[in-house]
Amino acid sequence: MNDSPALLQPAVFFDRDGVVNVSPGEGYVLKPEDFHLSPGIIKALAICHQRGFKLILVTSQQGVGKGLMNQPTLDAIHVAMQEALAPADACFDGIYSCTHLSGTCSCRKPSPEMILQAQREHGIDLTRSWLVGDHDRDIQMAVNAGVPKTIRILSHHEPGITATHTLDSTEGLTALLAEVL
Ligand SMILES: [Mg+2]
Ligand SMILES: [Zn+2]
């Protein structure tokens, strides 16, 4: 990795459930067939690449820690996701998952750890980066990592922390990203 500031690239960090794919509610997506991309998300991801931003997925998948699914199943869900995104050049450049039980690790949101690991591994300029999430923990993770701009997709999670921008659904995401990136 080259740390020269001129070669660092900004990123858009995406939460998964409720942003990239339709929220499973209080439960988990436990198999690839139950993973459904959100309306308009492929174009939204593609425009990030078009504007020179890396795409990084940061997701909490405690269902693995709880024994509801295993790591190979989670990996299979992500392989299928990447295959669906590939034709539009909308694949994630990095995927970071916290699969641990609450209170048993240091990477669970709102810890900045997954973002900071991606920053090291992908040469990301956090000061020019964005995060898109649907939960206070996502927005707080961005704040904790020094990612200055955030977009909240409203969901069943009650908003407590104010994001830079708020959208009713992912359908407006492409237009907003086209304006701000
Ligand atoms: Mg979410
Ligand atoms: Zn963790």
C-alpha cells in the first residue's frame, strides 16, 4: 500500500441490511435466496465508482456469532451479491463483517475498527469519504472513524443522531450521490 496522500482514494462506506439489500427487519438474512437488492442501489453503487470512490461494505452479521448461520453461508451471500453487482461495475472493493456476539469483540459498530482496517488495506482518504447507513450505529461509526459525511436511509430504526443527509429510501440515493460526490 502506498501512503502518499496524492494516491489515496476516497471511499463510500455502505452498511448492508436496509441499505444495499432490503432490511430483514429484526432478524438476519440467512441464505442467498433471502437477499434482495434495494431499489436503485445498483446505480447508486455504480456512480460511486464512476466518480472515483472505492466501495466498501461494513456490515454487522451477528447471526454468525449466534450460530444461526455459518461463515461459508455468509460468504456465499456476498459472492451472490457481488455477481449481481458486477455487470454494472458496482462490486464492492472490500467487504468487512463483524460476525461476533455483542460485547465479545472490538469491531462491532459503532467501533471505527472496520473502517480503519479498510483504510489501511485499500489506501483510503477518510477525510473525503462518505458513509451510507440506516442505523445510529452506522452514523456514529463514521463519526468515530473521522468520516465527515453521512447519508441516512430511513428504516424501522429510530433516528437519534443526525446525518449529513437523510433519505426516505434508497430510490433517491443515485440522485443525491450524483450531486454531492
Ligand atoms: Mg442496516
Ligand atoms: Zn466484531
